[in-house]
Amino acid sequence: MRITIIGGGPGGYTAAFAAAQKGCDVTLVETESLGGTCLNRGCIPTKTLRASADALIMGARLAEYGITGCSAPSVDLEAVRRRKEGVINILKTGLEKACAHHKVRLLAGHGRVVDAHTTVVRDASGAETTIAGDAVIIATGSRTLQFPGLTFDHACICSSDDALQLTRIPQRLIIVGGGVIGCEMACIYNAFGSSVTVVEGQDRLLPMPSVDQEVSTLLNREMRKRKIKILLGKTLSDVRVENGVAHGAAGPSPFSAQPAGDQTPEQLEADMVLVTVGRVPAADMGLAEAGIAVDRRGWITVDDNLQTSAPGVYAIGDILGPSRVMLAHVAAMEGLCVVDNLCGSPRPMAYDAVPSAIFTTPEIGEVGQSEAQAREAGARVVCGVAQMRELGKAHAMGELPGFFKVVADADSGRLLGVHIAGAHASDLIAEAGLAMTTGATLHDIDRTIHAHPTLAEGLQDAVRAALRAMKN
Amino acid sequence: MTSPDQLTLPEELRYTPEHIWVKKDGDTCLVGITDYAQDQLGEVAFVDMPAIGAHFAAGDEFGSVESVKSVSALFMPVSGTIVEANAALEDAPTLINASCYADGWLARIKADSAADVDALADAAAYGKQL
């Protein structure tokens, strides 16, 4: 089987290596950089900046741990950038080596699907190559969204791509959009010294249905403790840049359910405005001509087998848009499902136990439904909460903020959702992911011995709180 | 940990089961947490107060108090609007431990109905609950 994959991000390369391992003839087309958004403009660079920010925060707390002799630490932007580039290069080289090892043919250029059997690749010089094959997987991903009235100039009005370049630490930073990227950037730039204001149109931070309200409440409080200003139910308008300073008005948002208090727009000023309000499809590839249907926003529509409206052409990852889950690990799993399908052992893609990891301060890890979603779905719900500061390990580490919350079916004890905030939440959520994928119950987690002293015990404590609630 | 009979419960205040005290002061009320609550919490590290002008129904969570031991929600004693928050608590949250009924007050609220305040438990009733 000859498979052409367009897009070398986590969806594309995962599918490529899996297909090659199954004996397929694989061509991987990438227009910019292997690793896609995740490696070059997303997951990885954000987490390396996060690590530098954590080092700075710890540097300021050393005396708390009895470490003396270190004067006030500061950020060397060039060094932070170099480290980020270094990490990206290590991982990109690893991907290139993996392509060679798996005998995946890597083509640099812009891929355009004609049909399942034909893909045309145009390289930088304009020369075109036609790839013949049996199936195509489109994994071209998404790009930053530019909001009307907030045109990127990449100097004062910036996208997340610009923010990751870390050209400067603005004294005053406004972040429009309090979703995952906005909140992560707020915490990073705040740690590096910016005075940050987050403007979010809905009534809470991380306003996605799967995010539990208690997580939004905790993050709001923890960000405000760090002097990050948070304006909820507001949008930024009338933005103009004069002499490198952005001016705008934060007024009531049309997305807010209940505008509270004063309605007069607040005049804001900043040295940089970061716009993180969503993503758009990277789909400029003649989809209509190939008979590949998209929705009205341009995201590719697929059936339950991830096949587009053109037979033999599949699509995975961010290009499917927000009706699916736009995360790297989802793209990767969708890629594996498509490859299994093409190679004769169909595997359905499931979205009910997708973990998300949010690298704010503190971290957040979630999987499954929020309490509100579980109740809305009609289940008889029981919840259990344990605070991070109830754990011996949290005190020993000096990382108190956070909690563990389990949402379960009160009749069967089956887990419906888990929400963790606090140190290492992004790693701790994996246990919950396994529990949900295998249909584990509260009793299963209760009878699993968790090592002491660890943060993982917090999940068991929350489970036990839920079990006690079930008895009452 | 202080035993219940050693805690202070000013007679002129009203109380909720969630350990909030209310004191009528003209046409507004002051609210705070009781001696029992501050004793249970231990040294207060941070107080999370709502925005001025925010309205809450009785029983709604309007903020939180954080100590090394726990983060505890603050529940609105009666339906009303936040008129003022104790700014001194930002730099000196331990005022709550030192003087929970006076300098450690949390917020000033305008109750939707004065009768709601009168209907709250008195010191004796709250003391029995502890």
C-alpha cells in the first residue's frame, strides 16, 4: 500500500512511522518544518519557555528552602531563546533520523491533493512533482487566527508565534483570549517580569465545556495572586498603536452571560497586545477541486473513519477543527486509527478519554467530563475533592496550590471525569486517563496502592471523598 | 486548636452555619469569618475577594480564604451586593487571625433585604452548632 501524507506534524509523522512499520510505502510531504506547529510553534517551545520561567520563579524562592548565596536572578533572553532553539533542533533531528530509519520518503514542499491516487508537491523553486499512491492522509494542521480590529504587526500586536520568538519582555502586556494559550503565555510573561492583563470574552478563564468550573476558579485566583489582572466578560476594541504603545478599550463582551457591575469601557494601554483567540485551518490546497468537503469555517469534514468526502482521502489532527479535539496527541491517535484502517484492522477513534495538559502556574490536567457536563448528560453524579495541601509531599516540596477532583457515576462508581490542578498535574492526569480508558471505577483507584509520599496519592484521596459521599 | 468554649462569639452579631458573621452598620453590613473558622484555618496566607458591585445570592461562593492547611470557600450569608472589600487584607491577611470580628473584616455588603439578616442565627444558636 502506498500512502501519501501531507503535513509532518505529530499527526502526520505518527501516521507515517506506523504505516512504514506495517510495510507500507510512505511519502511524507512537509512545507515548512518537520514537527509542525507542536514542535516549532506550539507545545515544545512553550514548555521550554515554561521551564525557564520555573527556574526563575524557583530562583526567587531559594531562601525558602534554606539555600543562600544567590543574588536576585534575572532573565537572559538570548540564552532562553538559544535553549529553546536547541531543544527544537534535537527533536527535529530525531524526527529526520526516524524518517530515514523507517524509510519514509520525506519531500519538502507544498502538497495538493488531486484525488486518493494523486498528490502534487510544489517545492520552493516552483518545480512540481506528482506522487502516485493508494491513499492520502491530510494532516496540515492549523494557524494563528487574526481577529478583526487586531491586525498582527508582529511587533506590538502579536500572535502566539510571535510571543514564542521572545524578542522582548514588554513592560505592560495585554493578552486577548483567556483560553489555554492565553493563560499559559500570561503565566510565562508574568514570570519574566511583564505586568499582564488578560481580557476574556466569556465569564471564566479556560471557557471550554470540558474544563471544570473549579479549575477555572482556582486558576483565576492563582493568577491574581501573581498580580495578573483578569477581565472577564470583556472584549478589547478600538485598538490603535501610537509610538509603539497600544491603546484600546475593554468593554462588555457579547459572549458574556451576565455582565456584572460597571458597563463603561475601561481604557487600557500596553507595550504589546498578544491575541490568542483561536486557530484557523491550514487548508490552502485546492480542497474544493479535489471534492474534499469543508465546513463553513474551512475545517475538513470527515466520517467516523476519518475519511473525507473524497474516497481514499483521509484527514486527521487540527485540520478537522474544534468539533473534534485539537491536540497533538489526538492527531497522533487519529493517525494510528487511519493507518490501522488502511491496513485492514480497523480501529475506531474514541474521544471520551482525551487528557489535556495545561502548563499554567499551577499546571492543570484534565480528562473526561466536567461536573457540569456529567450532570447535563443526565448521569447521577457524585464528586470528590482533595486539596493538594492535604498531601505531605506537597508541603515537603513547598507547592501547596491545587486540588484533585473526581466526577463519577453515583450508581456504578465509574469515572466520568478527573480534574487536577497543581504541581505536575500534567503528568498526574495519566493515571486518570488509564482509568477512564479501561472503564475503571472509584473502587479500582481506592484499592490501588499509591506510593507515599507522592502527589499521586491526591487522586486516591479525592476518590475516597467521592466514595464517602456515595455512602451518604 | 482551641476548644469551642474558649472561642469568642460576640452577642450582637449574626452567624451562618458556614462560619460567616454579619454585623449591621447603617444601611449596609460588614461580614467576616468567625473565631472558630480562623482557628481551624490557622495562619491566613491569602484572601480572595470579589469585585466591587458584584451581586450574589445567599449561599453563593463569593470568595475564599487560604491558609497553609486549606483553601476554604466563603459563602454569602444573605443575598446582596459587594460594596467594599477590606483592602488591608491584601498585605496583611493575618489580620483575620488577630482580629476576625474587627480589623479582619472581609467585606461590606448591601443586603437585598434587611429582614434576611435578622433571620440569621444568633450567637447562642451558632455556638450550639460548634
